[in-house]
Amino acid sequence: MKIETLDRQDSLTDPQKILQALVEREAALVPRGGIKVILASLAAAPRDSTDTKPSLAALPTQPATIIEGVFLQGAYLNLECELQQIIDGFDENSLIAGKMLAVHVRETALRLWDLDDQDLLRQNPLLAYLSPGSYAKIAESYSFPFHEGFHQ
């Protein structure tokens, strides 16, 4: 697939071209599989003055089933939640608590008894945000060496 570069006029009118331009610009900087990082970044973009997220127009989404909203297509896990409480008092941060109304999980990402956790991570690596402004791909895990007598 050929990716076109944007001119200023396109950047204001065609969300798909915005996404293509971002992928092209970041391709040299993002490791293999990094398109997920670009998509996650666009999905987390702030709302504009009309309380909408214009970047969502450039992303492949699917509608939620219970709440009003959309999910990023291809995600391992989507949670539909109802806001219960916002607790302030953590400097500039807040704790947000909600009630889960629906859970959607990709079958290949389910943690099953007959599948080793290491195999699950290799098939479905996790993305973790590392402040400030970087990320890690988690594709391996190791057993923690608990000492004798340790109680969980």
C-alpha cells in the first residue's frame, strides 16, 4: 500500500490521510508492531472545544454494545463501564471508579488453564506506558522466587 504525504488542506479534511501520514512519519521510529502504539496514542488524544475527539475519525472503531461510545477495533480487551465516583485529592490526579457493564475479550487473549502464560504473552503482547512519553512491549514473564513460608 502506498502512503501519500499530506498537504495542509488534506490534513484538515481527511482523517484517513492524517493516520497514513502519521504512520509514514513514525515508521522509522516505531519498532515492528508499533502501529498499535500510534493507534493508542491517537485514541488517547484530548477532546477539543466541542468535547469530541477528532482523532477517532482516523481510527478503525466499532460501537460499544451497552454504553454510548466506540472501541478501537482489534483490541484484546474492551470494557464498558458506568461511572460510579470520581475521587479528587491526589494533586492534579483523580481516582475514577466505575461499574463494569460488559466485557469483550478476543478469544486468543483469554487466559485459559491449558495455555501457558508465557505462550499467551508471546501471542498477545501487552503495551505498557512508561512516563514520560515512552512505552514498553511486554512479551515475556518470569516466575517470582517466593521464599519458603511466604503467604500470598
